[in-house]
Amino acid sequence: MNMRSLSLFTTIGLYLTLAVALNAAEPSIAFVSMERLFDEYYKTKDANVQLKARFESVDAPRRDLVNQVKTLKTEVEKLGAEARDKSLSDAEREKKRTAAEDKFALFRDTEAKLVEFDNTYKKKFGDQMKQSQQQLVGEIRAVIEVYVKEHGIRIVFDSSGKTLNSVESVVYYDPAFDITEPILTILNKNATGPETSKTTETESKKKTP
């Protein structure tokens, strides 16, 4: 089964679920923007600050390696050109050629160190980001679960989700069914930073007619 067929079955499953819910005696459906909840959750912002600080802590040694690679490459090219300079004596050209070979070996060694550095920290930061995202999404889902149980909601769809064709999986829904704002309020109730409260307040005003 190809990915397009899988997407079709997923969409059909969504429609069938909606149909069952709408035909129930007391339909209870809600929509939430997981993208907005994740981005505006104060813990996400804190995690981003921490990851940025960790990145900056290793950015300086990486820049040093990059500069070394550039400098060595320039020196290798210069020595190589001098080794081919007919105006120099054979002995002098041989000396330049040997120096170019030694410098090239150093260049390749430094270049390898840069590649190893990037691979190591890319994996490290990738793992840290994945772990952080999973933890934050888990916390958001837990808050949603408590909220829907308290309000008798049976089905919650992510209005920010997209299909394999990059089209919104939920094309339209009544804003009255959107619970993003109350969930966001609960998530950020313990936030201490003024920027988080300001952002949430601004978004609230935008949604108020």
C-alpha cells in the first residue's frame, strides 16, 4: 500500500468517525491546534532558550575549526602554486611541494575533525530536541485529556494537522468547537515570564470578535 492510499484511508476513517459522532444522541466534538499549543506553551519557550544556549556553547569551537579549514585550504593552494612556479629553482619547488603535501595532510585531518564534530553534535542536539518535544507533547496531551473528561468531550481533532499533500486535514469547523484557548490558559497558568502572558492575552484579543 503506497502513502497516497494510506492518506486516503486515514481521511475516510476521519469522516467515518465524524459521522458516528454527529449521529450520536449527544455529539461532543472539539478541535485544537496542537501547533499553537506547542509553540506558545511556556515550557516550550524555556526549552528553546536552553537548547539555544547549549548550541552557542559549542558554536565557538566549531567556528574555530571552520576557520582552520579555510586557512589551511588557502595555504595548500598557495604552496601548490609556488611548487609549480618555473621561476623558482628545482630545489625550491621541491621544498614547496613537500610543504604543500604536509599542509594538505593537516588540512584533511582538520576537515575530518570538523565533520566528526558536526555529526556528533547534530545527533546530540537532535536527540535532545526529540526527547524534549516528546515530553512537552505528552504534557499537552495530558492537559487535554483532563479537560475533555471534565467537559464530556469524546473526540478531539488537531486542526493544525496536515495530510501528505500538505493540505489541512480539517478544512473547516465551527470556531465554537475550538478549545485551543482554554487549554493554552491551563498550560500557561504557572508561567512566570511576562512575555508568555502577553502573547496569550494578545491571541485572546485576536479571537474575540
